[in-house]
Amino acid sequence: MARLLIVEDDPYTNDSICEYLKGAGHQVYAAFDGKQALDLFESFPIDAIVLDIMLPKLSGMEVLREIRHNSDVPVLMLTAIKDERTQIASFDGQADDYITKPCSIVLLGKRITALLRRAGKDKDVHSWEWQDLAVDFAAYTAYKGNEPVDVTQKELQLLKLLIDNQRLVLTRNQILDELWGLESPESDRTIDLYISRLRTKLGIGCIKTIKGIGYKLEESE
């Protein structure tokens, strides 16, 4: 779904947030101090940041100021500081949201989703073209050149999931949970079969196998 940077110096809290967001399909980077947060932000494309204020080396407010010098990435302040002055200072520093700890991790996930939606990071894809392939997800149709291709609804749902999470690695279990839910097949190798069908039927060469983990789509390839 999205690439998230979690900046929290408490290892247990950081790990809990990261595991929950990974389970939701996000790619997560963990930082435990302000300097590490800026290093990760400069090294990887980040779609949103969860940022504590009381951090070693650089405070969350200092990190926010540095980020805002050249980026409008959504930033959610997650902190134990509840006073109004700090909240106002955070919004004056162009934070996008502010939550005080302790908080529901489910609520945190919902607030992150809302930030991504407002930032346009979760725009729905209704059609897709790659080389001579044209797919209409609303109509569940696919054409290679001018010839229709016989594909199933589940095959196109899998392709759309990969496109929506382009360049992110999706594990087999994440794909099963997303597309089958409680009715997931017993074997995660079912995904391998569906990927093979997509490659064969549609000639898609941009679906990459990540050995021992899952798959990702890199359209530039």
C-alpha cells in the first residue's frame, strides 16, 4: 500500500506499530532517534511519517522542520505530550495530524489511511496499460493488441492489487488475506499458480518474484 516511516524511541511501541502496519500491507521503516529518521527519509521514498516528539539526538519538532524544508510528505505526530501549546506548535510546523499516547493502534491505522487518502497516495486504478496490454478492472476485461484475453475475476483482482502496491513486495500471505480473507486456500502456493496464469495469459513481464517472500510489480521493467 504505502511506505511508512515510524519514528519512536520506545522499542516495544515502535515494534507494535510496525507489525500492525506490516499486517495491513504497508512497507515500514523503523527509526529510534531523530537523526536515524532523517537518514532513512533521505534514503528511501516515504509516503507518510509517524513521528514522536521526545526523541534522542534530534527532537520530533526538529525532524519535522528539516523535512518541511523540501517535502510535504504527510506527518502524524504521535506523542505523550498533551499540552495545547505543543499541539499548536506542531500544526504551525506543518504537521498534518496529532495523536496522544496511549492510543488505539487501530485508530492510528485509520488516521494514517486518511492522511494517505488526502495526499492522493491511495488513488484507485480503474484501467491499466502495459506494452500492448490494456486492462479494464471495472469491466473485468483484458485485451492484448486487439484480441480479448480470457481472464478470471480473481486473476484481475490479483493484478490490481500488485498495481495498487507497485514497487512494494507483497508476501503470499498478504495476498491471500487481501483477496480471499477467511476463505483463504490452505496453501499459499495458490498465489504462485495465479501469478503464472497472469504471466502466461497476459504476457506481463513486470511481475517480479522475490524468492522466499512473494511478488512485486515494477512497471518500469
